[in-house]
Amino acid sequence: MPDVPFGSEHEQSYCPDNIPSDCNAVCIDAARIYDSCGAKDCLRDLPVMFTQENQMIVENACSCRVSKVNVITSTVDVEPVAFHRGFYAVNMMFYFAVTCDIYTTAATIPSTITGLATYGKRVVLYGSDGCVKTFSSDTPIECASADDDCNCSCSVCVPKATVQISDPMALSAKLVKCHGCGCNEICGAVPDCVTAYFGGVIVQPTVKYVSATIGIFTITQLIRNVQLLIPSYDFCVPRKECSARTDDPCEVFSKIEFPTDSFFPPNVGEKCNMPENPFECSCNGN
């Protein structure tokens, strides 16, 4: 990108391909993604920890089944990678709420309980170099310490990391006998919001514990705020008028089309003449 001296002005704005049009060049402050990666992880045999009351149910169980998994929260930290300038390690810790059906005997109704499973992940991405301090009128005042120096390890130099995770897939669960099992130093490091989610302190098992396997999809990004020059055509002015909301259920029902296909299902020949749907198989079986 060529250097632009301060005070320079554009005499004429051009759209892409240097074709003059009705667009203008505007400068915006945007979050640019410098590097990103996606992952499909099968998290096998994650130990699930419960509160004291629910752990007693697990200790007397004969079998279990996982029914649902939710993401409670995640912690994300960024640190520079030694001897690799511009690269940063993103350390993530995911906290899952695993809901299981616990059977004490084969003929009884299962008890549904929810426990905690954790998974740590580390990726290395390129985040470029930068060392600026940003102050804004809509943020509270923040003072630096006396020994704060702007170098490659300071907090203002590292890029921002974001992690996107899909809804986890509950794959399987089993009961495992304890052989010196514990929380692996996780019980004491659980954030307060996670403890509040379960309504009690997570304890370590003594006889049995639930081992769950789940699948997740994640996207990790390193982002920095930069100024970009982009073509602008016009403001996003609404093109339609807001309609008044009605509470009349019959009026809402009158706008629904009659479900003809439900009463008269089309045959194969008629279905082939319908517009092609990319989410359905074709009539010839391809």
C-alpha cells in the first residue's frame, strides 16, 4: 500500500477498477481480521463434574446417557510467541454444561442432572505488530502505571482475539470408575459465573464419574482496529415504512396462504416441474 502524506486530498473519487461513478471514497475505522482459523474438534472422554448432591446420584448409577450440551462461557487470552515477531498464541478455555440422564437401575426412571466439562485449546495466529494507546470519549478514564512501557509484551500491543463456537453436539457418555481421579486443578479455577450457573460448588468424584464425548466447531480470529478507505454510494436510508402491529389473530391468519400441497400432495412428475431446491434431492436420484 503506497504511503499517503498527511494533508493530501483526493481530487476525484473512484470506485473499484478506477471507473468514475456516483460513489465517494470515505475513511472508516474498522476491525480488520489479520488471521483466522477454523477447527472441527471431537472432544473425547471429557470428565464431567457435578455438585455434591448430583455427584451422589452418579456414585450410585449403573448407566448414563448424554442428552444435551451447552456452552456456558469461555476465557480467551493472547500472548506473543517468543522469537516469532507478529505471531500470537490464543489460549482458550471452554466451559460446557453437560446434561445427562442417570440410571440407578435398568427399570427406573432416570434422573436428569447437569454437570461441568472443560476443554482447553491453544492456537497460534499472525496478528502483525502495533503499539498504540487508544482513548475515546465514551470510555472511562484509565491511567497507566509508572513502569508501563510500550513494548512487544505490553497489553496495548497485542491484537484482540475473538472465538466463535457452534452449539456443541452431544455424542456419547459413559460411567468410569475412579482410579485416583480428580478435578485436575479445574475445580478451584472455575469462574464465579460458572459456579453460580450450577448453584453450588463443583466437587471431585470419589467412586464414579461421567465421561462425555462432544463435538464442536470453532473459528478463532486475531483483530486490530485500522483505518480503511472504502467506496461509499449512499446512506442506508430505509426504503419502506414501518407498519403498525396488529393484535387481531384473525387478521394475521388471513395473510397465510392456503396449504394446497398438504391436501393435494404432488406426484413425481409434478414435483419435477417445480423450481429446483438445492436442499432436496433431484427427481432422477442424483
